[in-house]
Amino acid sequence: MLSTPPAMTISASPHLMVRAAIPTASNPEPHRRLRVVPGT
């Protein structure tokens, strides 16, 4: 039989995951970015 093997799941290395998490952790929460002020 000629068939293609299933795709392999490859996890990112812990070093890359930490580098990706740092900018995310330094950003404000989405609900804190919105300011609501009373209308004039």
C-alpha cells in the first residue's frame, strides 16, 4: 500500500514558549484597555 503517514504533532521548545509568553504577560488585560467615560 502506498499511503501518506499521518502528520506528526511537534511541540514548541520551552525556550520559545517562554519568549512568546513575556510580551503577552506585559500587555494589559483586554478589558483594561477600554475606558468608558460619561457623555457630555
